[in-house]
Amino acid sequence: MSRRTSSALVALLALVGSTLLAGCGALPGSSGDQERARPAPVTTPGPALYSDVVARMAEEGTATFVFSGVGGGETLSGQGAMRFTDGSFDADVTLTMSETGRVRAVLLPSASYLALPAARGLPRAKPWMKVASRPRTRLGRTLTPVVDQLRTSFDPEGSLGLLRAARRVEEVGPATVEDVATTQYHAVLDLRRATAQVDGTTKDQFQSMLDAGVTALEYEVWVDMSGLPRRFSADIPTTSGLYSVTGIYRDWGRKVSIAAPKAKHVFDADKLKG
């Protein structure tokens, strides 16, 4: 694999990672242009709702999801499966973007694997790029922030952590998501407070919003009667424009298959020196 090829790979993955983070990772919700006229809305503390939802997710252990979004002249859609075990998060995610085509990522504790469109320079017989949790080469270290962005974007426990920045969450009322009875919640998040409670790529993204003059985010989430998240919707202002995304969680507690690809199909980023 040439240095020129690896540079193109890094540029592509950076585009994918930044778009996902802006579009999916924050899970703040749809714009609050529509005023609600209820004189005395029912509210609940954001941290309490967060604790209850995360506890239920951990009890179920697995879920599948679908999502779609648009922003910055880019469209994306995809689906995946997630698993939560002992505080860790695994996922197998497939997404399609209008500019970059189809990309798949398998995120495991010890390593992550990225599969790119065939024309992006990886050997045809080895379409997967392995990135270790502690890479030894410059390419691996360069790709690590991209992997971190993917994890941040798709880990609902981390994303829902934004509820901790909402002192009060408004209960909009009952709603149905794919024939499942839910309660819809709306929150206005103080972006400065949220930024102080996160780190890594999410913190960088929030800081860029603050630098652009964005001080609040609005968040919508639909929670079923057992306390599990079923849907989210987001309109997120960023320096690159407005990103809009919707997502649906399904199949909580059902068995999912999340595994590393076969070794013969993997190109290890730690094998490329320089």
C-alpha cells in the first residue's frame, strides 16, 4: 500500500468521521421553531432521565438501528447493530454517503475495522483496514481519531449523556414509533454546559459550535413504556451548515452478530511503516 494511497484513505475517512459526528453523534434534536402552548408542561430532570434510559439499555444489551441525514451538501443513510457488555460498546455499522459511497465499520474493544469502496486503494483481496486500539504506526495513529469519531457517533450511551446537560426535560406527550407506544421528550441543552461534560472529538465539535455563536441545542427523543430509546431527531447548526438526522432503534435484547472480518481479508494499519 503506497503512501499516496494511505493519504487518500485518511482524507476519505476524515470526511466520513466528521460528517457522522456532526450528523449523528450529538443526538440533540429538532429545531424549536414550533412553539408549544401548554401552560404548565410536565418536566423531569435531565440527569434522572439519562440514568433511567442507560440502565435499561444495559439490561437489554443489544439493539439494531437505522438512520438517515443530510447536511453540508452531503446525504447519508445506514443501519447497524450494537452490543453493550461490561461498560464497553461494540458495533457493526454500514453507511452510504453521496460523495464517498458505501462504508462499513466494525468497532470492537481491541481493534476496529473499516471497509471502504473498492476504488479507494485498498488491495482487492483485503478490503478491510484494521486499526488497533493502541496503533504502532503513523497511519494507525492518524486513523485513531476517525475511529473515535465513529464510536462517539454511534454509541447511544455516550450520546444520550447530553441529557445530563439539560436541567429539565419537557414531556411532550404520547407518540407511536413503528407501532410501539412511546413518550416524546424535548430538551434545550446549554452548549457550554454540555461541552464541559464531554471530551475527545465530541468536545471539539461542540467547541466549534460555540465558536460559531451557537449557544443552545434542542433535543428530541422518544422513549418506550419500558424506558428504552426508540427514535431521535436532530437539526444541528455547525460551521459547515445545518445537519439534520433521524434514527430509529429496534430489536432491543435480540441476538446480534458483531465480529472481526476474516484475517485474510484484512490489511493491518500497523504493517505500513513511515
